[in-house]
Amino acid sequence: MNQDNLFELNKVSKRFTKGKETISIFDNLDMQIKRGDFLAIMGPSGSGKTTLLNLLGGVDQPTSGEVWFDGSRIDSLSESQLAKWRANNIGFIFQFYNLMPMLNAAKNVELPLLLTNLSAKERQQRVDTALQLVGLADRAKHMPAEMSGGQLQRVAIARAVVSDPKLLLCDEPTGDLDRRTADEILEMLQLLNREFGKTILMVTHDPAAAKYATHTLHLDKGQFVREGGVPAEEVSL
Amino acid sequence: MKDFYLVYKNLTRKKLRLFLTCFAIFIAFLIFGAVTALQGALNSGVEMSADNRLVVFNKINFTQPLPYAYVNKVRSIDGVEHVTHANWFGGYYQEPANQIVTMAVAPESYFEVYEELVVDPQQKASWLANQAGVLVGERLAKVNNWQIGDRIPISSSIFSHKDGGQTWDLVVEGIFTANDPQIDTGYMVFHYKYFMETQSWGGDYVGWIVLTTEDPALNEQVAKAIDENFANSQAETDTDTEKAFNKAFIEQIGNIGLIIFGVVFMAFFTILVLVGNTMVLAVRERTNEIAVLKTLGFSSPRIFRMILTESCLLSFLGGLLGIGAAFLVVRFLSEMMARFLPNLVLGSDILLQALGYMLLLGLITGIVPAVNALRLNIISAFARG
């Protein structure tokens, strides 16, 4: 594995069986993500974006092929090993925020830290820092129901970065937001990439959102294609 | 412990549902506590019975007397250790409603047969010396605030005094206790001879005979010998162990054990269904949140434990409140019904049993949603929305 790459997918195939029918999502897909990159994945519905995100996030495993992360193979890890790997390496940002409705902003941000050995005081310090980073230090005690969509997504970003993961996976992070708020969120992701060196992979339908990324890949029918639909032999960034 | 806050917030997120579910558990444990304490009170006589003590009654029924001569005949049977006898007096103090368990007994032998009763030798000597003397149980003396030397008029609802009226003036010569606090001391005993001499019916009979055997293993043999000895006589006998007699006496009311089991079973079955259903629904509503937790890196066994902890917490919350309320109810009733149910207490054995049931209830009602959460697939959960 190339040391510059954080992620590598080597000849990855993913197939689902539905009744007697086998559906192939990917077939021998290769992909590399360099450290510090901000990559946008675009493509029509059913192109395999979400499946790719699941494979990269370790919530799904390939039918065949190799998935390498930071020098280690993750495609053969057990469910509990993957859970630990996700907690240590990945920050997730979802389209619908997925915050816990019964926890306030600070407690939501603290969730990934419950999986670490940090003391309560250290956790609190990290939560405060993360909330300051997203500009919500004054909203720490607010419940999700008391916040706007933009604020909820900022809390979700704080939750994603609080444990200092190597990779942020964003699934349509602005899909539920108006343009202005979406731009604020994207600027924040850009800041995390540029100033803090976070590697980010963002799945989006929105070409305006993709412009914030340093690179954009188009996925169609389980294959990376060049803009305009021309198949790409290999995608390396 | 880090997850406890999360468990607590999940438990308390819907206050009305928490209240209603807790209330159902509360009622079940209130019923359990109160009814089990009642069962304990009714069974205390059975539990406290000596293993080697037999009771001889008239075969017709226990209200019919036996000839006095039977006492010595029983004493002569092989395997018999001590023999005494007693007569029911049907006493009350001041008002018929204020009933006092009063028995006319053979003073010399009574305390040989009932070895668990403790009386100061000096008080016993005073009682033996005074025909009109009475020995009062500690609990009865306490309830009526009687002291040694008090002259107490005890009336009978059955017998009349030779001098007219139905009241006997008795003098408290001593107060007896027991070597086990569970043993009832809510009664009094006075002299059989004095009773026979002063009551208007006269006669030479005893109510029942109580004896101890040399060894509990001889119980059956001795009981058989006694009953055979008096077979085909004017007053045939029915001899049984004290334990069996007390049990049969209690069961005249009905099969208490079965009734109590039925009540407790219905209460628990109802809450099992109710709480189990509530937990399944509560966790199903959180499918997406559980998927998020798993995505963040919470392992499946950890989420499994969190849900079981939540169901156990719910069970203990309602259960402890219920058993606490049962404790107060039982304490109130024990004061109200001290005369009839002297051993009505919610003891540590019931509390331990209740804690066991709370844990069991929590595990049973939590296991299905916990297993569902354990098996939850992140991708399918998000696809369901």
C-alpha cells in the first residue's frame, strides 16, 4: 500500500442476493484516497454511492477484494473489531444529523468519547473545544429539538471530530439544509480539511456542494466515470 | 458506568410511559409484598411448630372434649416424653369484640411441653402458688399494658362462673416470652383446676392433649398407638403432629398457598406482558438511534447490556417503590390486626425474594429487545429510516 494513501480499495466486488437474483453493485473496483484529501463522490441514485460509503466506513464488507486503511486490511475484521476500528478512525456526518433526541448538544458530542479511556474532565474539555470549533459553545445545553437544521448539523460535525478521527465520512451532509446554511456547513468542512488536515469523503447529489471538495469522482453503475459518463480505467487522486 | 447516563436518559425520555409502566410494576410488587407477608403470618404457626409435638383431639372435631383420664393413658404410651392438656376458655376483656386467647392449662406440665416459652422462675412459682393467677404472653401484656400484680377481669363467651356472671378475676403473676421472636406470645394461660372448680358446667374433661415424643421419628408410631388405644371408645381420638394440625386449621379458610400463588402469578404475568411489550416498543422506536450508536463504534454486546440495564432499572424502580409501599401497608396492618395476625411482617426473606423477582422481571422483559438490538444490522436499520 502506498504510504501517501489513507484508503485503498483493490479489486473490490460487492454483490447482494435478493431471492434467486444476485445483484452486483461493484465489480473489481479500485480506488485510492490520499491523506488530507477532500473528495466528493457524485452519482445518480442506485449508482453505489451509499454502498461505497458503507464499505469505507466499515459498516459493510466486500464480497471479494481488499480494503486497506492506513496500512492495515480491514475487510477481514470481525464485527466487534470493526466497531473498535470505526470508533478510533472514522467520524460520521449524516444527512439527517442522527443526534440522540434525549441528549443535549454537549452530551451528543461526547458520545464517541464514551468509547475511549478519557476521564470525565478530559471528555468535557474535548467537547467544549469541538463545540467552539463549530461555533456552538453557547448552545451546549440545548436539546436537539431546540436547534435549527444548520445548528444540528454543526453539532453532528462536532461529534464527528471530537475523537480526532483520521477520516470524515459525510453522507449528503447538506441534503436537508437551505443553500445558505449548506454553504456554511461546507465551509466548515473545508476548514477542517485545510486547517486541521482532515481527510474527508463526501457523498452528494449537489454539484454546488461538490465544488467545495478538492476532487470529485462520478460513480455510475458501480464504476467510476469521468464527468460526462466516460468510464475511467483507474481512479487515483 | 459511562453508559449509565445514556441508559437513564433513554429510560426517562417518555415520562408518562415511564410512570405508567412503573405504576404497573409498583402494583404487582405491592400485591406480592403484602400477600406474601400475609401468607407468612398465616403459616408462622406451622413453621414454629416443634417437630416432636403431637396434638390429640376428639375425633368428632376439635371443639369436642376428651375425658381427663385420657391424659394419664397417653402418658403411659411408649415413646411419649411429656404430656399436658388445655381447655379453650373463649375469653374477652371488657368487651366481646376485644377477644383474648385464653386457655386453662395444666400448670406443672405446660412449660415442659412448650419448651420454647420462657418464664422467670420466681414469676412461675408465684403463678403456681396462686390458683387465680394467670401467666400472660409478652405481646398480649404489651397490647393491653398489663403489669405483674394487675387484677384483670376476663369474661368468657362460652362458660359461666359458679358465682354467677361470666367473668373471672385473674391476677397477672408473670409474663412469659419465647426464645424466638417469631413465636406468638399473644395469649394467656391460667389454672385448669381453678377453671374446672369455678365454672358452672362442672365435669372432668380436657379440650385437647398435647405431648412430646422422645424422638420425631416416633411421631407416627405414637400417634397410631394413641388412636388405637381409644378406638371404639366413647371419645375416639385423632392424633396428629402440631405442624399438620396447624396447617389443616389454616386451610379451613381455603388453600391459602394456592390462592396467594394465583394472585401473585396473575399480577406478575400481567406486568410481564405489559412491561415486555413496552420495552419491545420502546426499543423498536429507537432502531435508528441504535444503528447510529453502532456506527459510531458502540459494540453490539455493549448495546445489549445497555438495554438489559434499562429494563432492570425500570423493574427495580417500580419494584422497590412497590415493596416499600407494601412494607408500610404491612406495618400499618400489623398494628391494626396485632391480635389476629401477630406475625404479620414483611421480613428480609420477602425482600430478598422480591429483589430476585425484580431482577428476573428486568431480564425477561429486556431480553427480547436486547437481542433484537444485538442483531440489528446497521445498513438495514438506516434503510428502514
